[in-house]
Amino acid sequence: MFEGGPCMLLIGGFMSMFAICGLYKCAKCRMRDCMCIRGCLRTCGVDKFDDFEVMIVVHEAMFTGAKAKTTLVRITAGQHTVSTNERKDHSFHETLSIFVEQGTENLAVELMDAREKRVLASLKMDPVKDLISCEDLARERVFAMKQKSKGLLNPRVKLSMYMEQGAEVEKGLLAEVDMSKETDMLLRSQLHKAQRQEERQKGAEPKSEAMDLAPAKEMSKIEMFAKGCSGPLDMFGSWGSREQIWIRICMPPEHKKYTINIYESEARYQKGGLPKDKVDLLRILSVQSDPARQEVFILNYVDANKAKKRLTFCRIDRARDVWVEMLTLLITMIREEKESKPRKR
């Protein structure tokens, strides 16, 4: 009937398809995707903050009476979601980075059953109150969670967080060290805990919960890393044996050499006990991650008889890669300091 009928039908089909795609895109469009509206909301004070990124270290989840054998922690901010790996012991020590867009009402931290993919407990954090305005953000804190499963009691999660805003003000000597954000954050947290522990041992009330990296006695970079490299580890022995130990970096002038002292426990060290073993830091050949086990690292060194030996450790209170990076940086600093000093004739 019409000569151009098939052609018109084809054109009409394409136009209909474009119209459907346009409607779908408009449906997905959000108000704050428009820069003008975003700017107006920020200027008028409706939105209290600009876009920012936060790093959250998920240390561990704590609860009683749960039937779930394997868990993970999921963090959601608006349309952005990140999660830890699955763990049977609920000890994660993983660093997650999440982007918080302007207008995000809350961060949802959820403890989940990894197999059944169901929420066991949840925690809602206010971006302004709990992140931007928090003075002791990098400190390890335990947060109570809201129970979502009948078989789980008293759920809690231990977190520490880090934001770029205001970090440079307190960074000090650490600004000169080329290290990952995760190591930087963990080093601050370890220094904070060590400082507060020293204050308690002296019988003085800790000054503040906020991070303070400027104690009365100014510390060098080596002293900072030496304090940060102290902590608990599992050490593998002969025939597959495994025991929990505590290591501390000893250094001059209190000690003759830089050494890693291995104690049976932190209490053993606090009571003035002798270490069960020690390794000269300048005799360490390498600190390597075990490619087959994501929580294990190996320390290769030469003993006093020039025999090559190795120690194998498993992380407890922090990520394996953080241990490797911190020990490697500390050894590099000590060697550079030694080379910079004039040699005695």
C-alpha cells in the first residue's frame, strides 16, 4: 500500500528503542548527578560534606552463641559496597577502602554468614559524627552492633579508620617515609597504643584518646618503626609445631645492637624476662610473604656462625603484608643510618 512502509517501520523501531533507553537512563539518574543541584545542596547546607574516601581496617568480629562457622564483614555507603574475605575465626585484619558520596546518609557495617549470605548483625555509622568530626579516628575502637539473628548474642566489631583530611597536620616525620596508607594507619595505631600503655605503667592517667605522635621525647623514624614492629605472632617450629610469641625491637643506646627479641609472651617481657631467641636486624637477608599462605611471612637471616636460617611467622593482630612492609622499611632505615655514619679507622 505504501512504498516506504518497511523503511518507516524500521525507523520507527529504532526510535522506539532509543526512547526506551532514554527513559531507562532517566530512571537511573540521581538528583546529585547534576553538578548544579549538587553545588546548591552543598551551599545551602542540606548536604554536610563533599565526596571523600575512607580506609577502614576491620580487625575482628566478636559475639557468642552463633551457629555460623564462616563470616565476613560487608560495608556499604550508598551505591558503593566492599567486603572482607571469609574467615572461620572471625579475625579479619583487612583494610577496605570505600568512597562516600555527598549526601550519603550512613555507612552500613554488616556481619554476614558467608555461606548463607544473610546478615547476622549490623551497625549504622553517621558520616559526619563518626568519621569527619571524630578526633580519634585511627584508634582501634569496638562498636556494638544490632543483632539480626536469633543465634547470635552481643555482636561487636573492632574497627579503625583513616581519612586524608587533616592527616598531613599530624604526620610529622612519617611524611618522609614512602609507605602504603595501610601501614601508615597501622603504625599510628600501634604508636598510640604503645604511648598509652607507657602512661599506664607510669601510673599516669592517659592524656587523651586522640592520636598524639608528638610525645615529650621526640622520636626518630627508626624509633617509631621499632615501636610499631612490636606485637604478637604465631611462630612455626619443627615438625609443624606452632606457638604464640611476642616480639620487640631492641635498639641502642639501651642495647648494643638492633635486634628482634622473641619472648614467650608480652607479660614475660614486661616482667624483665630474657628472650627465648634474638635476631640481629643487620643480619636479616629478606622478609618475604609466603605465596602459598596469605597470613604467613618468612624471615631469612644469617646467624653468628654465618649459617643461613629462617623463621616462619603467622600474623595475629594485623595484616601479613603490613608486617612485611614495616620490617623491611625498618631494616632499610637502619642500614642507611649505618652507611651514613663515618667509618672508624
